[in-house]
Amino acid sequence: MIEPLAKTIKTTFFDKPYTTEFPENKEALPDSYRGRLRLDMDTCISCSACAIICPNKTITMVSVLTDKGDKIMPQVGHERCLFCALCEEVCPPKCLVLTKNYDYEAYDKRELVTRPEELE
């Protein structure tokens, strides 16, 4: 009867917590980790290859006003992304890449749709 109580007191007061303090202490990720997409708007050539190859139709092309006028650029719905990296492989100028960012907190799934200007 005393053994379970002693174990509870030991784990509560003397053992280290099992979780990390997020976001202050971020978890170490392997080199092969695939996180949020990043777009370099300056090198994007608006070819739509990323939207065509996406198996989940996560990437859609939208019009964006840039310094050089209107351009069609990828908009990503991260709520449906498989992180398969096909978009990264097919991108001719390599302007769309997967990062190690894994912050996906949102109250509404519409907040996970990221416009080209917001793709880091």
C-alpha cells in the first residue's frame, strides 16, 4: 500500500519532467525532417509545376502583386500537406523548399492556408 504512494511522491517531486518546455526548448530534428514550405518570391518563375505535381492538391496558384507587376505564385494549405517533397524536387529554380519549422498552432484550419508572401 505504501509502495505506490512512495513512487508517486518520488516521480512528482524528484524526477525530471518528461516533456520539453516548448517553444523555448525546441526538439532536435533529424536531417531528413520535412517541415513548413518556404518560398523565395524573387526566383519563382510562376511555372505551376509544384501545383501540378502535388498529390493532395495542397498547392494552388494565386495572383500576387510584386515590384514587377502581377505574378502567379504558390499558395500552400499546410493542413493537407503530406510533406512528400515532390514540389521541392520538381521546382526548376529551387525556390520552394521544405524547412525544419514545425510550428503549426491554429484555432481554425483556414489559418493554415499560407499566402506566397507569408511563406517565410
